[in-house]
Amino acid sequence: MNLESTLFAFLGGLLLSSILFFLLTFLSKQSRGKRIKLLTQAANRFTKGDLAETITLEFKDEFKELADAMNQMAFAIKERIADIQGEQTKTSTILENMLEGVIAVDSNKKVLLTNPSADFIFNLKKGLSTGKNVLEVVRNPKIDQILDQAIKKQTMVTEEIEVHLPERKILRANAVGIPKRESNLSGILVFYNITEIKKLERLRQDFVANVSHELKTPLTSIKGFIETLSAEALAIPDRAKGFLKMMEGDAERLTRLIGDLLELSKIESKEAKLKLEPINLKEEIDKVLATFESRIREKGITVKNQVNFQVQADRDRLKQILINLIENAIKFNQSDGQIIFQSEPLGDQIKISVEDTGIGIPGEMTSRIFERFFRVDKARSRELGGTGLGLSIVKHLVEAHGGAVWCESEVDGGSKFFFTLPIAHFK
């Protein structure tokens, strides 16, 4: 009985152990399959770029080690992508905000990208140039040629190029050949718009030439008079007085010229600060007209002051503006002519006009008369005592007040000068 009981207990335990073993084996296979599935799903997510969700396994075994390794790999990839995106953002921001135009091309000279400055220079619509041949985009064979040279010689080629798109622009173009690597980038064009620089260079050259000429003319005249006086004229008092009078006129002309040059230099350097105050424009015009009363009477000029606004301006500077404009209106007017002052509101400014019935200015020259030393009729202007700087001073003073100045005129049809100043502000 004891033997049977023992045998039965043994067989029962063996059966139970077998059942438990098979059950554990089944569960283990199920658990392994589930973990393999989790790892496979995670790998698929990582492949698609979804690196946010990590793999979590509870049991410490080879699957857990693999999951941890995959998580570390995902974190490293995510950091690397963030670094690359940061660099791309930095590069993109630099390109977007560069004043220089940039065009990148591939080995076939097809455009890979353009930045906003290049789009502006060549009048391009954003994004529509990509894939086009660079010649089609820049529309200038010279640019295409220097790009060819740069790519073939793997070097940088620089040229100054004039383009018309449709307005005239002068560009300094740098073409750079890029060594062949994994990227398809083969060349870069960088454009500097030097139109204004060239204009300033021309103005500087003209200025130096004009100043030299303007100073030389009266000095040569004075020197000639001195030589004549020294040789013979001192013995003839009346003749000597005539020469001295002419020398005095040349000296005054030099004084005016140097004074205007110094004044213009001071205005351009912004040394003098404006003391703005409300000013009755009509009264200020009348005060300046009073200083020219004898000259106005001599030429029989009729003056109509129809201005009735107050402006916010520097009183001394406004006086300079009016003196120069009124002096021109008298100087180049006809006998028995007219000078008419008018004004009207223009937004937060007042538009003032000074109109004369004089000899007028050719229409094509009205945009240049505010340049330093520019004269429509040089001989007549010098004869009348002009330095060629008055209107340039007017332009700079008006612009210092935040206004603008321009002229409308035609030959023998008189001239009308306009300028704007801020409306007066009262506390």
C-alpha cells in the first residue's frame, strides 16, 4: 500500500512537472515572439524617421540588450539630425539675409538655388529658377562665360559686368568652381551690386575736377591782373582801379565757393544738428524776399506769396533753402517776370513750390540740377555769380528735414521748384 501510494505520488509529480515544463516553454515562445515583434515594429519606425518612441522590455536578456542598443542608436541619429538641421537653418538664414546675390549650379549649369538678393538683382520670382540653365536666368553671356572658366579651371573668376534688367545695374560678379565630391554642386556665382558705388566714384571724380576748375579760373584771372598791374597798369590809376575791381569780384567768387563747399561738407557730415520749431512759412518767405528787394525791383519782377501754412523746421536752415531758391528765381528770370510761392498739404507734410517765368531748363536735365557743380549753362551761371552748389545745398537741407525736392521745367517756359517739409507740431 505504501509502495503504491509512493509510486502514484511520483507519477503524479512527474506528470505535473511535464505539464508545467511544456506550459513554460509555450509561454517563453510567446514572450520571445512578442519581443521580436516589438523590436521589428521599432526598427520599422526608425527606418521611417520616427525616433521619438523608445523600446521598453522588462526582462534582462539578449532582447533587452538589443533594445537598449537600438534606443541608443535612435538617440544618436536624432542628435545628428538636429545638428544637420541646425546647420541647414544657419546656412539658409545667412543666404536669405545676404546683400550679395548667390546662385548655385550643378555640373550642367542648371540652377540649384538662388537667394532673395539674386532674385531681386535679376528680377526673378522666388523658386521658379531652380532647374533652369543659368544663362536663361541671368540673361547675360559674360556671366555664363566666367562661370564656365571657373568650373573648368576649378578657380575663382571676377568681372565687373553691366546688366539691363530692365534698369541699368553694374555688378561685380565672382564665379567659383567647386571640386567634384558626392554633391552635384559644381559652381557658385556671387553678385555685388556696385551701381551706387560706381555712381559715387563718378561724382567724386567730377567733384574733384569741378573744384579744381572753379578754383583755378578766378585764381588765374587774379594772377593775370597782378602781372598786368605790376608791369604797367599802376601808372594809369583809372585802369588800375578797374583791374582791382575785377580782382575783388574774383576774390568774392572764391570766398562764396569756399563758403558753400564748407557748408555742404558740414551738412553732409551731419555735424550741424537741426533745431526744429513751428515756423510761419509765409512770414519767413517775406523776410527773405526783403533782402532781395532792390534786385527784384531792378528786374521789375512781380512776387506773389500765396503760402499759408506753418512747418516744423530749423529756422536758419529754412532760410538757407529759401535764399538759394529765391536767388535762382531772380537770377534766371526775365525782366518784368513773376515769382509765385504756393503751398498745399501732402500727408503729414507741406508741399511748397517756387515758380518763376524765366529761361527754363531742358526736361532731361531736371534730375541732375541738384548735383554739385552741375550747371545747365556754365558760362551764363558763372557770369551771374553762381558757384554751382546752391541747389545741392537745398537738396541736402530738405532731406535732413525728412522732405524731398524736385523740379519741373521746360526751355523758355519757366521753372517750378517743389520741396516738402513736415507740418508744424504744437504742444
